[in-house]
Amino acid sequence: MTSPSLAPAAPAALPSVQASPWPTFWIACIAVFLVSIDSTVLFAAFGALQQAFPDATPADLSWVLNAYTVVYATMLIPAGGLADAHGRKRVFLAGVALFLAASAACGMAGSVGLLIAARVVQALGAALLTPASLSIILDAFPEDKRTVAVSLWGAVGGLAAAIGPSLGSSIVDYLGWPWAFYINIPLGAVSLWFGAARLREAKTAALKARIDVVGMLLLIAAVGAAAMAITQLESAHWSRLELAALGGASVTALGAFIAWARNAAAPLVDLSLFANRSYGAVNLATLAFGTAFAMMFFGFFAYLTGVWHYTLPAAGLAVTPGPLMVVPTAIITGRIAARIGYRPILVTGSMVYAAAGLWMLLVPGSEPAYLTHWLPGLILSGLGVGMVLPSLSGAAVAGLPPAQYAVGSAVNQATRQLGSVMGVATTVLLVGQAALARADFLPLYWLQFVLALVTGALCLGVQARGAKAE
């Protein structure tokens, strides 16, 4: 906003000052950076939480991650509709404020139950601000600049998610696990302050949106039951019959969700979005890659601390070179995608990521050999993430009309988060125990390799000239 005390001649100069969309971009990206960090920072804090709450099992603690992710994923979609209908600036600022308040509550939680409850509220704030941020950015940029802007937006989120564990490891080790949440407050306050002052509300033609409570509950039940069944597979407290019932409940809830979405007047997910085959392929690829991404980072810290016996800060430093590859890779490939489309970038990046999984499967042993055995696989993973993660976000919205930017992006981001739930649950099942050996990680890396190949195969169905479709 401008000050009312400015001289009358000043407004004539304002367009040249405000013509650049980059201030809007960075205001929106600060908040997205925090949300993305928060989705992975607890990978590094998992051991500290086990020490802080010794009576909780690894499966119980997994819900500190998964309760956030399930709620975030299911709320992203209605939040996208709310942003389109009620004002993107308004919803964005409300989301940032709620996220900051819940971050403070997380840090002050005295029990696992209170921490999970605060994480649910944090997820609500994150869900409100994420799709609104992308639609604010898309509205700020001219059409010929959107591909690069979306790629950079995705790169910021990908970098934040990637450095979350390495940053979190140092913070948790020196300051304690509550600071994994308190670090959100200063930067989030900056985004809130400048967002209130400088963002302008976009005018959209979208109708007032209604929240599909039934659809939300069905999707939460489907994903939550599946995650619970996976994390409790080896638990002595659950019988095989009970676990089978959980799996059946998940499938039933998913079927009911799809049936409801087909017939409801205002469903949580507009299935007509998937009439576009490219959009459907992007979201299936996002599900596969989101699962592999969560498995990779959770597995990195478990391997370095559990097999090589690195300290937590040392493990954080050891994984840093991979994340540092994400942003430059995303910027370069974003510019290439603007010329040739997303498909070649996505397929190539998936193969690079598959190579990273294969390297980790075959090369590192039980004895530390960082430069020769770990670093090459880490660099490959960073290159793969930088090519795939931002491009998936860009390809998802490339062919959508402006009125569907937020909801289309929200569905894609929600799909990635659902993949993260499955990745965390699977990793906790395979390597969540205290005593770890090299052999425990082999199934994990096999899965990462296969999921990367699946991602590449699905990306063959992405619209070849997606970057031109805006």
C-alpha cells in the first residue's frame, strides 16, 4: 500500500515502481519456503522426539509428520477454491497468520497428543496459503513469463523441502526440537507484514465456494487408514485381521470418495480436471515421486545416523550438497521447459533420480566412505529433484484457465502430500527401529528406484508442449 500523505503527482510514478512482479513473487515464496521446510524438517528431529517422548512408539511419532501431511493434503483442495472465490490475498494472509500461531503452539506442546493437535492446526494454515501463493504469482506475471516463474516457485519449495532435514538437524541438536517450529516465526512475520502492505487483491470470476466436508472426511479416512495400516504392520498391538480391516476401510473410503465426487454438486475434487489426460498423468507422477522423495530424505538421515553413526549435525551437513543442486537445476531446466515443454525435463529427471536410487542401493556399505560412496548418489538425487519437482508443479497448471489456477495447483500439491504420507509410513515401517543395519535399507532403495521409473513412464503422457498451453 502507498501512504496517503504522498503528493498527488506520485501515483503517476507508481506503475513503473510496481511494474515488476518479483516483489510479489518473493513475498509469496517466503511463506511457501516455510511450509515446505516444515514438511521435512521433522525427518531430522525424529530421533530427538523419540528421546523427548520415550513412551511413544515410532508409529505413534510418525503421526507428528503424517497428521500434518494428511490434513494439509485434504485441505489444500478446498483452500484453492476458497482463494479463487474469496480473494487470494485475503486467504494467503489468513493462512500465514494461522501457520505462525500454530508453529508457536507446536514448540510449546508438552505431549505427543498436543503436538499432533497443533500440527493439525499448522496444516490448516499451510493449506490456506500454498495454493493462494501460486495463484498470486501467476496473476502477477505476464503469460510469457509464467513458466519460468512457476519453475522458480517450485524450486523454492523443492529447495526448502530438501534443506529442511539438514537445517533441522543443526537446530534440533543445538537448540532442541521445539526450535524446529520456532524458526518459522521471524520469516513468517516478514511475509505477513509485507504481504498485508504490498499485495493487491486480484479480481476473479469464480463463484463463492462451498467446502465439501463429506469429501474431506472421506479422503482423510482413506489416506489415514492406509498410513496407519502401513506403520503398524510390524506392531505387536495390531492383529493381521485388524490391519486387513484398516486396509479395507481405506479402499472403501477411497471408492466412496470417488463416487461422491462424481455426484456432489460442489465436490472437493472436480473430477472433470482429469478429463485432460496430461493433467491426470502429471498427478499420478506426482504421487509416485512424492512417495519416493519422502522415502529418500527420511532414509538419508536414518542411514547416516543409524548405520554410519554420524552425529545429527554431521548428518545434516552430509546431505546438504544434494539440496544445493535443486535451485540452479530448476532455474536452468525451467528456461529449457519454456522452449521445449515439460515432458523431456520430467522424463530425464526421473531417470536421473532412478540412478540415484540405484547408486544408494548398490554402492554405500556399512563403513563410512562419504566422498566416494555417498556424495555421487546425493548429487544425482539433487539433480533429479531439481528437474522433476518444480516441473511437475508447472506442468500441472500449464493448460488450466486462470480461474482454476489455485484449485488445479492445490490438487497437484495435495497429491504430492499424499505421496509423502505413504513415503513416511513406508520408511517408518522399514527403518523406524532403533538398531539399523545396511540390509534394512535395501527394500527402501529398491522402492525408490522403482517409483522413479514409474514417474518417468507416467511423464511420457504429459502434454509435449505444456509450457505453451497457458
